Amino acid sequence: MARRDIGTKAGKPRPKPRGMTAGSPPKEPQDVDRHVGSRVRMQRMLVGMSQEKLGEACGITFQQIQKYEKGMNRMGASRLHQIARTVPVEFFYEGAPSGPDPGGPVNVDRSSRAMTDFLATSEGLELVKVFMAVKDATVGRRIIDLTKAVAAGEE
């Protein structure tokens, strides 16, 4: 006696998983996923936490944290909730690209994208931390002027 697959009719293919239609591409990370990931990295570095420690706190590997931070993988609401135990959720979305269709292509202002990318680096974060430690407004202004002069000399 031939064994039949339960739930299928002879000669009929199995149904596709829920949410998938024929020819639909897999869900790719969007600009907002990359933005939120870079903000997770920035906040993690601000509090001096390693990817390994954050991964342990969330019950995942540091490699998965890396993928989230680089925007290679999308972060689900429950995962974001786990990470948000250390910082307010609004922080992750501050300055995020928005548009009429959140899933569609988004126009991101180049300067805000460059700023976010810079702040997600260890150098950018260190520069901001050190600058924030300067209490004298005159010294702060001189640092800004010096930085502008150096940047103008490189053009």
C-alpha cells in the first residue's frame, strides 16, 4: 500500500509558508532597519557594553548582534524590546527615515545619513564623548573652529 502525504492531494504541491506568495522576494532589511541597528550600536558603545555582553543579555550570539547593528538582519519587536531594557526605544528611531510607505523606498537626507554613520563608529562616538566633557563654552567653540579649519584645509 502506497503511503500518502497527509494534508496534500496526489500531484498537488504543498502550500507556500504563510505570508509568501509565488515570486515574492524575501523581506530585505530597509533603511530604517539599518538606522535602528546603527543606533543600537551607538547606544551599546556609549554604555561601554560589548556585543558579546548584549548578546548574552538577549540570549543570542554576538554575531547576531553584529548583523542587527549593521542592518543585515531585521530586528523584530520582541528583540528590540529586549535591547531597549537599557535605553528608551525612542532613541533607536530618533532621526530615522520616514515616508508615506514605510516598507517602500525611502529618501534619506545624505547629511543625516553621514552623521548617523559617523556616530556609529568608535571614533565618532569617542569624539562626541570627549567634546561633551568640555565644560568651557569658549573652549568648545575653539574646538569647533579648529575642526572647521582642518576640514577646510583638506578640501
